[in-house]
Amino acid sequence: MSTTEIITAIMNIVLSGAAITTATVAILGLKSWSRELKGKAEFEVGRALILATYKLRDELKYARSPWICGYEFPEDYPRNSDEITAEIEANAHAHIYSKRWKPVAEAIQEFETQALEGEALWGKP
């Protein structure tokens, strides 16, 4: 074997080693990137689900509050207590609680959306 053949053989071995090293680093990098993406997705879905849960809790708490402010009554609600009948009172409270439940319905919808996303990511509950 001549010197040129030996150098060529060594060069081929070094190039093969470099190619194997590059492929190994690329595979490890892709695996790490995949784990990072999956972890980030799980974190974001979990965070959104927790936020939706807290929002639903807060909206339910507000809707169930026994305290009724004056601005919650309908505009045509009589200010004089002599004019208030049981039917007017019932209609006023129906108006108040129907307005209070609108944000609850929206919070439930958001919660359901986030729960479905979590179920899609993590599997059955």
C-alpha cells in the first residue's frame, strides 16, 4: 500500500465517523425537540384547562351570590315598594339570574373546549 492509499483510507474512515456522529447528533436533537414540543403542548393545555376551571368557579360564585345590586334589576322595575307585586318580584329575579348565568354558560363552554383538548392530548379521563 502506498502512502496515498493509506491517506485515502484514513480520510474515508474519518469522513464515515463524521457522518455517523452528525447523524447521531441530529437524531438526538430531533428526539429532544420532540419531547420539548410535547411537554410544551401538555403544559399549555393543562394551563388553559386550569384557567378555564378557575373562571368557571368564579362565575358560578358570582352567579350564586345572594347579594343583588340595584343596577341588576330591570329598568322598568318599580322603585316604590308599594307597586311591587309577587309577579314583578319574580320576573325581576328571573331577569337578574338570567343575566348572571350568561357568563357561566360562556365559562362552561370554554371549560368544555379545554377539557376536550386535554382529553384529546392525554386520552380518556
